[in-house]
Amino acid sequence: MPVAGGEPPATTVLRFRAYPVRQMVDVTLAAMAVQHEDLFPGVDALIRSQLSTIISELGTNIVKYAGSGRILLRSLERGNTAGIEVVSIDQGPGIPDLDQAMEDHFTTGKTLGLGLGSVRRLATDFERQCPESGGTRVRAVCWWPAAASRQAESAPPAQPAARIGSRATGPSRRASHQADAPGTAEGLGAEDRPLLRFSTLSHNRPALGQSESGDALVVLDHGNLGFRIALDGAGHGPVAHGLSSRAAALLRQHLDEQIAGLPLTSEGLVMLSQAGLDSLMLETASTIHAQTRGSRGVALGMAVFDGQAHRLHYLGIGNTRILQLNWKGWEGVNRDGQLGVSYRRPQVNHYPLSPGDLVVQSSDGVRTSSLRAMRASRPNSELSPEGILEELLSRTNFNDDVSILLTQCHA
């Protein structure tokens, strides 16, 4: 929505949900999601009804014509307006004539053919694409005045991410309660602090007697966000290597796809609130679990460094480690389980970041006791990051795969 005499206001993603679609019950679950006040607060009942119809129409098309796909829901704020975006993505045969498909009563199947035409009428914004790579992508957004949404966002029941963050240290607790307010220091308008940059050293070594490591590491940077992920496949050797490598490839592809659709500032910063980033991480872990189901299992340690909010988000499942390599620094908390085998919805923990901080992530080839002992033995200033990595490797278990990510924060 343009602003008179200036650039159009930027769009902020407040919440994010994704729903795999394979059968009609999946469509129903996605359509019901917009009816939940705790997931999408401050939405008028009429708009909720319109959104449910949009989701039902798009999801039904996925099931009928593509067989499977995804429905993405995003809660947005743009200037004085709020909205919910619905995106349907599939890899089906596509639509040969998009304009003809928008006409009422046109169909290639035994249906009334009202789907895309009705979606276009119900939505404020509407786009549809059939990429050359195949499939169909449809985007529909319903916008409304943002005042009601802001009031609902400020209510305590609509702050689940803040409650999780309040279990951390004092600075993290103060930060987490500001997270869902775009334009604050915790959100997207932190003009009074420098943007943090991140440099990372990595090492991945197989267990003694193995030619391939059962661990895998993922390093991705998108604007102000740095994704640092450690994966530990169950066991050792080729099977564990194949599993962790596959999970790493799925993670890269999934995150690239999701973040590519997020709005950016003119400086290239990702506009995503704390709650939205938490939702993205949880949805990513759930997706990788579903795609590796039936395997021997893989442990996951996913850290996202937010250089603008000066905050780290961490989600851990199974035997991976993360800690701040400072005297009395914080340590991450993992949930028991393994992706592909035993999965319970994890918590996303939040920790403050400052220039000069060193954060170590590792598989269980590096014992937690060794990390703690090294943290207590000397100040960080006595060793370069390369020296720290070398000393960490000297403390590892040679009978296990070992992977390490050492990330330093810079102003």
C-alpha cells in the first residue's frame, strides 16, 4: 500500500505456519488453522471465513491435480494494515493456460471449476505462477486495518514465544518480551545498535577406522540471519553419512525456499519477527522429521544468529551441543529424540549475543565436559578462533564422528 510522497511501507512477517497436503484431511486442518485466535489473533470473523475458503479451494486443487504439495500461512503487517498470506505450492502438471483457468466454470477435471476465480475475488492480492521447472504456485493475501491486530498481539495469551524466551538469562528475558513489536530494537528497527556479522570455522572428522563421517554441517547466510546447523546420523560409516548428508541437503533446500519468499528491507535484511523465526525453525524441524521417517534417525542442532536483534535462536533434538565459549556463558537445551524416529515438538531457546562472542556447536564426539573445562580454563582473548578450534579437536573422542562449528560475532 503506497505512502503518499514516499516509498511503500515494508512488510513484516509476524507468524509462519506450513501444512503438507496429501489428502483432504490435510486441507481441512490447514483451513481450520486460521480460525484459531492463538495462532492468528485480531482477525475479523468474516476475513477468517474468507481465508478458510481460499485455503480449501487451493488445497483441493493440490489434492485433485498434483497429488501432494504445501499450504503456507503467514501473518503480515505493512504500515497501517495487517494481513494473512496463503501460498499453495505443488509439483504437479501445472496449468497450460492460466488466464483460461481463471474463468468461472473452466475445469480440466470433473468439478465446477470455481476454485481460482473465487480465490481471486476473495483475496486483496492475488498471484499465480507455473514455473518452467514445473508445478503451480498461487499466492493470495487478505488485508485489513492493523489496529485490532496490534491490540491482540499485545495481550499476554498471544505471546507464546516470549514465555519460552523468559526461561533464559536476564538479558534474554528482557529481549524476548519485545520481540513481536516490529520497529523496536528487538524487532526490525534497531537503529541504535550495530548490525552483527558472523564468521564461522568448521571441521568434520570421521570416527577412527571410517572413511566417511556420520555427521554433517550446514552454514547458510540470509541478510541479517545466519543459520548454523549440526546433524549427527545414528551410528557411523556410510549409512550414517548418507542419512546426515540427505538431511543436510533437505535442510538447505527447505530453508532456501522459505526464506526466498520473505520480505526484505532496502538493506537486504530479512523482515521476520521473533515469533515468525521460531515458527520457521519448528516447521523446518517437523518437515525434515517427516522426510527422514523410517531411517535410523538423526540428531539436530539448529542455531539462527540474528545480527539485527543481537539474539540467537536455538532448537536442539538429540545428542548435539551448543554453548557460549565465555566464562559463565549460556548453554543450549536439547529435547530427547531423533528426527525420523522419535520426535516431540521442541522448544526454541533464545540467548543474547554481543560483539566478540564465540559460540560452539558440535556433535556428541565432543564431550560437554570437555567444552565446559575449556571454557573455564582461560579467557577467549588468549586464543584465536583457529587456536580454539585446534584445542577443541585435541579434546575429542576418536572413536566417534566429530563435527564442530565455531562462530564468532563481529560488530
